Amino acid sequence: MPTSRDSSADASKPAASGGVQSLERAFDLLERMADAGGEVGLSELSASSGLPLPTIHRLMRTLVSTGYVRQQPNRRYALGPRLIRLGESASRLLGTWARPYLARLVEETGETANMALLDGDEIVYVAQVPSKHSMRMFTEVGRRVLPHSTGVGKALLADTPPDEVRALLARTGMPAATEKTITTPEGFLDALEQVRVAGYAVDDNEQEIGVRCLAVPVPNSPTSAAISISGPAGRVTEAATDKIVPILREVAEELSEALAESNGS
């Protein structure tokens, strides 16, 4: 049970896991701030973490001085710019880890395989292995798109509460990439319900005419991630979908296990 006692001796106190307690607490605070999605106050962090205010204040002062947290003019706190560099490096590394699994998808489905993350309100592609077909899909690694017109976007948002989905769509808008793009919140929420029922997402000519994409989330990923295959609608047919989706799910599970092992779990 936390107490109000706070001393410099606690800064290097061993944690129950065998690590350094202050480091575990600092990373926990960063994750709580990320979950909050905006500015937070010390009292809010204290209430959610169970840590005493002096401990929170000391840790936040250190995080501010190193640039990982910034203090706003209103005295509340937000994630700092140095985390961007770490996040970009981690995204590239995650894409590197995923490539062998994407290569297997290409071998077994014949279509281009992708991995994407949800970064704020946008989808960012972090890895791709292209199909060997002369007619194939290509998405530049690092490309950012809006979630409502992509299979990976649907896969990543399928379990998000409807009010949060509506808020995201209000921030991004729902521009039509093609005549088949979903352009209403109600239509997108209906599509997410279909994803939950089917267990996979489909982009059927919604991002680009003539292209179909099938996507599934990577379960228990350290950050919201999904993998997909994309190809010409003439190849990625309904019949092909029945064969491809089980492969997608299997590879997603294997990638999830690999990420858990690399995370020390």
C-alpha cells in the first residue's frame, strides 16, 4: 500500500520484479499519460497510479528535465517531443521483426503483405513485403492514411468504444478516396461490427479502385498493430478470402508470440 513517505533512497529501491522501482514507476506514468490522450494533472496521476503526490512530482520533474514530458502553461503535463524519436525507432524495429512473417504471408497467399500501426488518429505502414506477381500492390513504408478507408484501420479500431471512434472520425473527417469509401460514422461503426463478427476486416475498393485488402489485428501487441494482404480485386475474391483469412490469423498469432518473447514476457 503506498504511503506519503518519499525519499531519495527510494529512487533506486529494487522493484518486486528485480528491476529499479523508480524506472518502473516512471514508465508506468508515461503509459498512463498516453492512455489519457492529452494533458493530465499530478492529482489525476496520483489517483490512477496509487502513488503519493511527492513521488509523482519527483518523477515528473525528472521526465520534464529529460524532455520525455513537458509542462504546459496551465501547469498540467503532456508527453514530450523526445518520445517521438523513440517511437519512430521502435516502429522501424517492429517492422523489421515483422518482415519474416510478412514474407510467409506472401509465400502462402501470393499477395503483398503489410504491417500497420495506429499512431494517434492515423494509420502508419511500418513494413511491407511485395507480391511476386507483376501486377501487385505497393504501399510506401511510412505512409500515413486515415483509418476509415482501410482494412487495417477497421481491424485496429474494431474493439474501440463507439464514442471514441466517433470522436476520432470527427477529428479526421471522412474524405472519400473512392466512390466506395465509407463516409458516415454510422456506416463505419456498422463496418466495425462486421469485423467483430467475422474476425477480419475488408477494404473492398475503398482506398483504391480495383484493390481489395484483408486485415486482422496482431493480438496482445505492445502497440496497436495489424497485418494485411492486398491485391487486385480479380485475385482477392470471396473464394480467395476463405483461404487467406485463416493464414492471416495464424501468422498474426505467431507474430504476437514472437513480440511477447522479444518483450521478455
